[in-house]
Amino acid sequence: MFFSALLALTLVQPLPFPQYATVGDLGGDQNPISVGASSVAVDVVIAREYGGLVYWRGPQRIPLPKWQDAEIPNPAGEPFFSLGAVRPNGTLYAEDNISRSCECPFHRGKTDILRLRDGFWSQVDLGSCGIDTDSYTPHLYKVESDGALDLTFYYTYIIDNDDIGKGVYAPVAMRLSGGRCTKLGDFELRDAANGYAVGFRGYLDGGLGPTIHNNPDAQRIVAVRVYDGTLKQLGRGEALAVAPDGFTVGADGPTFDLHMGIYDQGPWCCPHHPVAWDSRGREIPLAPQAKSGVAYAVDSTHRVIGMLVGRDGRHYAFLWQDGKLHLLDETVQAPGWRFEGAYRFTDDGAIVGVGTYNGIATGFVLRS
């Protein structure tokens, strides 16, 4: 077993962050890391408020070119990008972070999905999705091995509260493959594999919805899984990753105020715990005794990795395997390291995450 091998031999490859960069909310509902081949990309925060992207091929950090001459650099002098996803073959997809000027004061800006190839960016054509990208902005969460893009489109304007419960402004999950776009449902997509897609949707009190996610009203958040055109609601919480057989992981959580969550306290304002849902939709608690936590990734053997918050308020990376929970800090012998969050598996079974090495924030690839 992989974890037993870790006890005998552990190799930790550090991925040093630039001095200006820190990783955002480790407890959020969005995976800050994507991997493919020997490539790793991490969403970072620059000067506490600016988005940035750090990209490695193997141990080498790759500088990212500008997308357009008019692009304004961030305070570190580099172009603004945020993470889209990394295709399994290593191709990087990113999102530009520039809000276009607009006469509409309540518009939240527009995002382009970009692909890096031969040292240059090109814009992904989303025209076949049939969505007005002046009103809806796309976010890319997964690139599958065949090149299919799995996205969520968000309505970008402030919505009148009277219209929120109608569902017409709900997030839209789409799959773009071979130049054709297919609607998967009205929900926030977070991962996809082998025909499955998972994520979550919100409902206002009284069951109206599905609603949008950028409004100040309390919502009941429900995890969802889609397969063969059928959407199944799994129960309260957020589904964040799925195995090829449909085994799903994420976090549970009560109704919470998303306005407070997004703008004041990060995406989670209430207790939440890592959970899984099996192929029949039955919930499996992964760490019921933890103060809180999130499961971020699952592999084909149902190994699960994620982050827990301890009673001391610190973050701890975990691995759940064969019904047992392991904290990497307690199991992996790696002097100088603290493993704070585990976010992705590589194709060969390594764990990619974020921690500290001798007190300095550092990404890691953990192999046995």
C-alpha cells in the first residue's frame, strides 16, 4: 500500500514560492492546486489582495508570459493570472484577472480562459456554449485527458433580491469538448472524471432555486453529482472531487451566509467536515472528530486527501485510506516540514500540497 511505503521511505520535493506570494484560504471550497504530467500550478495571493499563479515543470518554476500588452502587472511586476487547470499532459490553462472597464457600476468584470502553448497564450473559444460572456463569466475547474474543459459560468451583475429565488441566474455547469458545449446542469462544477461531474448548488429558505452564489442571502448548500445526463443531489455540503467510478468527496456543512462567507471570513463561515459519498449516494464521514476540514481529492483506489483544522487552530494535511485517517505530520518522517494541506494526486500516486519547510511557506510533492 502507498501509505505503508511512506513509513519506509519518503521523498519530499519542495516547490518554493516566490517571496511575494502566499497561498490563499486553505479551508476554501476551491482547490488551489492543479497537476498534470510533471507540472504543478498553484493559485497564490500577492500583497494580500492580488491574484497570482505559480507554475512549475518538475522542480523548475516557469515564468508566465503576458497575455496582452495593455495588461497591468501586479505589485510584483508579473501579469495577473489565476488558476484554471492543468491538463493531464501538462498543458496549463489560466484565467486572466483583469476587470474590463464598463459603464455598468455593478458589473463584476470579464474573464478569459487562456491556454499556454510554446511560450504564448491563446484564448479558448467558448462561443459554442451559447452564453453571453458579457453577462456570465467562465471559470475553468478541470481539463480532462481528452482535452474536454469543465467549466462553471457565473452571472456577473448584482441581482435584485426579488429575482434570486427564480433560478434564472444560477451558475451553469458546462463541458466543452471537440468544439461543442454541453450543459451539465444549474450548479457550481468543481471536478469531473470518466463522465461524472460533481459540485454544489444553493437554495434559499423554502426550497426556491437553485439560486446564484454571489448574493447576500443565506442559502442551503447541497452537493450534487451528474452522470449520463442525470443530476443527483447527495445531501448538504459541497462535492469537490470525484473518482472514475463516481466515488465523491468534499465537505458537509450547515446553511451559511454566503455574503459573510465570501467577503469577511473566506468561503466557509460555519463548521464543516470532510465527507465522501459512495456510488449510491450514501454519506461516509471521514473525520467526524475533527474541528473542521475539507476533502479535496480522491484517486481511483478511493484514497482521499485534504485538510483538517486542529483544536490549536492550525491546518493539517491528511490522508484517508481503508477507513483510517492519517495526519501527514504524524506519519511522514520529513525533518523541517509541516504539511498543512494536501490537494491533488499525481498520476503516479504522489501527493501534492502546501506546508512549511523550516517555517517558510512551500509547496510539496510527496512520494514513496
